[in-house]
Amino acid sequence: MDSSQDRQIWLIAPTEELLRRSRQLLQEHRFPIGVVKASLGDALSVGEKLIKAGARLFISRRGTKKILEAQFAVPTVEIGMTLADYVDALEKAAAIQGKVALFSYGRIPADVKTACSLQHIQALYYTFSSLEQCAEAVAEAVKDGAVLGVGGADSARFSAQEGLEHITIESSVDSLLLAMETAVQWLEVQKNEEKKQQALKLQLERYGLILNYTHDAVLSIDSQGQPDLMNERARMLLGNPAEENSQHLTEAIRKVRMLEVLQGGKPRLGELYHLAGKLVSANLLPIKVEGRTLGAVGIFQDVKKLQAQEQKIRIQLHQKGLTAKYHFADIKGGSRQLRDTVSLAEQFSKTDATILIQGETGTGKEMFAQSIHNASLRAGGPFVAVNCGAFPRDLLESELFGYVEGAFTGASRGGKKGLFEMAHQGTIFLDEIGEMPVATQVQLLRVLQEKEVRRLGSDTVTPVDIRIIAATNRNLLEEIQEKKFRADLYYRLNVLNLYLPPLRERQEDVLSLGMELFNRLWPENDGNSRKTVCGILEKLQGYSWPGNVRELSNLLERLSLLLQQGAGSDFIQRYLLQSLPQIQETGGKAPGSELMEWERERILRVLKENGLDLAKTAAALGYSRSTLWRKMKKYNIENK
């Protein structure tokens, strides 16, 4: 383990080669990062020791990252894997006569699969999420006739046990450097924020308590027991004292025992007092900063008004989550495909028929469903959304259909109304309908046919007036053939069909939608930032956007964060080249090639400015000399 004991960022390397490369980079760039070697199986014990020693941020490859984040609250920066990391291994694999097994913790990059196909490699792909699954994958590969394995340190270990020749993929210097830079910047942002929080802690604590507990009158005292804040409602409730240090106010503070809270440092909640002829409820809380009591706050409520307020809150809580906030005007984009889809959805909203929305993940299925509801005659009724894939079968049935008291162990006293009943005279949105268990599909079919619901454990039915909108990213016809989805339910749901085009089919929306998202994420942005983002989006024309609008939104959120923290355009461009691994050749055009052309031109310009001196050029670009040499070779740049 690194001998440094004051490190807050630690890179966990599963192989000796990654350990060596990391130490070399840290020596060159002097990042405040420690490095330690640990296999997937040792990651938790090593991580626990590092956290106890003060670690606040980890850097690791994907498998280790998943394990660490599942166990610890400490964030982890992933060392990305791109096609460049696989190039040497695939060249060796191409010379092999026989099947080659590629092992990966999670998804194997699509461009790696494409490269295997182009090089005519007889590739077999195995993914896993644990050491046990890794061992099983290697054994399965041997059984499938693989003669060579390509993967990480753990698949190498299991391959050795199985007698399978193995090539270990190592992270490139560029991937390591990007992860290190990101981690250092992330920690710096956290530290700056902590300094601001510390400076404002007393003020935030006081006003936070006021905001959290204020229903009526508010009175605050300082560490000496003297009043330092009182709103107009408190003046009225306490008898309207003319001065904040009046004898009348001093007596009120003593009577409600605020000085005891100040001296003892313990809150007194929900106590009743008679003040100025009124029965009031009081919440008295100490203001504590770093363990010291520096004041106290009293929140006083007229009991009669409180009873009315509680009734209002109950109504609001009952309605919470049963409204739709999106309208068709919120769906941004000017492409013909999108506008045609919106126009069709607007027509569908005028009817009461069931709708099936189909589209890839991230295309905005719930936004369309909410917009349809708000444009329909049911807009004044509830909008109930439920993700069918988020519940176990038994829980889904009880949530959808409700239950009577005693229907099952743990059932609430008095039973519970189901979501179908809650959606009465409104719309219910069944997201991920393809995830619904077949047994539950039978009950849903009955609701569609009969317009009535039977609660679990009940022998009576309740009529419901609802409009159903279902959504899926699956091919339900294929699910029907595999007996995973009922054909009769499919045709009941598919009365009106709405297909949402993926973002790659409406590339002209990327710029306008991206700028809309950027302005929404950072309303105070300046002209230079907008120009930077606009240029980046233009250079991403042709990118496939596998995550659709959600991926675009995530990208804009990262860009806004980097720009707000003062990141330069050079760093952002280099970050994009590493953070969009799905960039691949499509239709004869290489999406993202403009970014790579920018990098080539930048290297040429800096070389010229430094008189072709490689050492000065590498320093100016922020590269190591080996990285600069590799990029010059990649872009066919001659040093003369």
C-alpha cells in the first residue's frame, strides 16, 4: 500500500501493470492520490481500511466500483474502458485459430464487438457481476470451446485455473489520466463547498429550523437568553409587546421554558401553554453548532388553527403524486418526427381509448403520458403512475388492486385502496408493462374488460372510471411468442399506438433540445458558456445517443457542472472523447470524428508554437511524452 497516510483519494488497481502505470502517472503529474493493489475479492476489506484512514474518494475499474458503491457511501470515479484499451489484445486474438472468449464485469462496449467482427475473430461474450459469476463464465467459455480468454485480472486468475490462455486488458494512460483529473477536481469542489458550509453553518442552522417548523409564530433567543428574532405573528400571539426586551416578552420566554432549552440543550416538542388567553402548542429547539448550544427557537401555533392546518395537510398528502405536471408545450424539439408524434398524441388525448406507448429507454414516455392526460377531458382528475417492473408480484397486485383487512399477514387495519381506485375519473399510467407478471396480467385484463376492481381478499367488486395508458421499451410481440405476455391483453392495450422516435432518428433536435436543457440546468450561464456547449453539440452530430434524451440530459448536466467550476474547453473536449464510448462508425460517417479532428489540430498548433520540441509540447498540452508520441502516431503527425 502507498506509504502516504494523509491521502483522501485512492486508486485501487487489480493488476501489477495498472499499479505500475498509475504510479508512473502520479509521479509525473504529482496528483494527491494514493494507489493500492487489490483484486475484486479483496476490494471491500481494502476499501474499509482506506476509509478508516480518511479516504473520501476512490478511483477504480468498473467491477471494483460496483462493489465499493454497494457497500460504502464513499463515491468512486470509474476508469473507463474504450476500444483503445482492447486494440493490442484484439490484434493478438485475430491471429488465433479458434474461439476467443471476451469477459467483462458488466456490458462489453459495442465498438469492441464491432472490431471483433471486422477482424473476423470468432468471439464469444461473457458478462458477470460477481466473482462467482466470473468463475462460472470462464468455465462456460472452456466448455464452449474457447482457446483464448480476454478480460480483467479476475478472469485471468480463473482462466489459469481452467488452463485457458488469457490476455489481460489494461487501462490506457489516457483513461487513467482522465479518471485522476476528474477525481481531483471532484474532491476540490467538495472541499470548497465544505468551507462555505462551515462559514454559514450558524446562520443556516437557525434559519433552517425556522423554515422547517414555522406554521405560525416564531421567536428566537441568543446565547444570553435575549430575543433576537420575532415575527409579527409572534407579537400578536404573545400579546403584541411594544419592545422585544419588554417585561411582557421576558415573562413569556420564562413561562414557555425557553431558558431551560437553552441551558439543557434538549428540545421540548408539542407542549401546550396558555398565552394571552389562547391555548398554543409549542416546539422549542436548541440551536447547536459543533456541539455548543448558541441559542434557541420557539415555534408557537394556535391549537384551533393547527387543527385546521392538519386537515389541509392530510388532503395534500393524499393527493401527492396523483397529478401530472407536464404538458405538450414542455416537449421540446422541432424535428418532423417529433412534431408528428406530438400531433398524433394530441389527437389521442381527445379520446378516452387505451393507449400503448412504445419507445426506447429515455425517450420520454411518461412525459407524453402526462401531457396526454393534461390535454384530455380527465385533466381535472388524478394521474396515477406506477412502474410495473419496480414491485415484486405480490406487492404489485396489492398496490394495483388494493386489499381488505386481514387479506394477508401484515395487511393494514381497515385495508387499503388500490391505485386503480385512486385513479377513478382520471388516468393510470402503467410504465414498463412488459415487466408485469403473467398472473397479474390476467387481473389487469379483467379491469380493462369489466371496468371494475376486486380488492385482494374481497368478494365484492368496485366500479372504476379510468383511462389506461401503458408504456414499454420491449417488443411485446416477441414477448407473446415467448409466452411472457398475453396476446389478449396486448390487443386490449394496443387500441391506440404511439411510437416515440429515438434521438438518433431526429438528430436535428439535439442542438435545440441540448441548449434548452443547459439553460434550464444553469440559468445564470454566460455567452461564452453557451457558445462552448453549442459547439460541442454541433460536433456530436451523428452520435447514436443510446440513452436518448436521458443521456443527453446527463451529458448537459456534466457539462454545466464542469463549466460552473471553471473547466477549460481543452479539458472538456478531452473529457468528451473519453466519456462517450458508444461513438462508432455508422452509415459511412464516424460520429465524434470532429472532436478527434479538433485534437489533431490542437497538437499540430502547439507543436508549431513550441518549435517542434516534444517535451515543451507535452507539458503545454498536459500530456506525458509517451501520450503525446502515441497521439502523434494515431493522427499521422510527423515531428519535422
